[in-house]
Amino acid sequence: MTKSTDIPVITLGQRPAYIAHDVIATTQDGTTIRLPVLYTYRTRRELGALQDSQTARARAEAQAAMDELQARQAAVAAAIEAGTDLPPVPEADTQAAIEEAVVQATADYLMLILQGWVLPTAMTRDALVDLADGEPGVVRAIVGDYRRAITEGRRGN
């Protein structure tokens, strides 16, 4: 039995270099895996600021897309009124382009929350793009686990 005097006391203001965690996730083929990660340490306030900045970025991108859509609608209306050919549909509106943007944004976010992982494959942006593209359930588990690690702390060993 451990005596309470054997347990170290907390030192407030001492930031860990990272948070080591094992993410348990299910891959696309149904396999349950363990992914040892090193999360970037943030306080709850810092996590809130990170999430706010990501939300602001997404809103700005959505507003820019809406502005572009309205401009294209006006161009289509003008072409119809003038009896000319309709403008072409931009490639950015294809499903492939939308999915590519989601994969890239996901990799960007993972770069912000992960310092590394303990795998034979190095944690590079390209590796995170591959993960975001091929294993969305694992990404979802990482993001959810990160939030819990920051807001709830470590549980057990």
C-alpha cells in the first residue's frame, strides 16, 4: 500500500512537454488498433483558443465560398439574359476537390495537436494526409481522445 507521503505533490505552472497517450480506434477494415501518440500539451483555455481559431478559419472559408457562389450565380443570370454560353463549372466544385480540401484541413489540424507517434512510419504531413484520407475513424478517435486528454486528464496508468 502506498502512503500518501510517497505520492509527489502537484507543482502548478509546470507544463509537460507533451501528453503521451494510447489511442484505441477501429480501422476501415474493422480491426481494433492501438496508436501511441504524443499530443501537444495545451491548457483548457489554449484548447478553446485553438478551436476558436479553427472555427473562425472555417467560417471565413465558407463566407468566401458563398461570395464566389453568388458571383457565379450572377454570371449565370447575366449569360442567360444575354443569351450567351453559360460559364463553366469550376473544378473546385467537384466532389473530388471537396474531399481533397477536407483531407488537407484534417492533416493541418492533426499537425497542430500531435507532436509525434510511436510507429515505424515517421509522423510527417504526408503520413497524416494518408491517415486522414484512408482512416477517418482513426482520425476521429485521435481528435476525440485529444479533447478528452486536455479536458479530463489522464485516467489510470
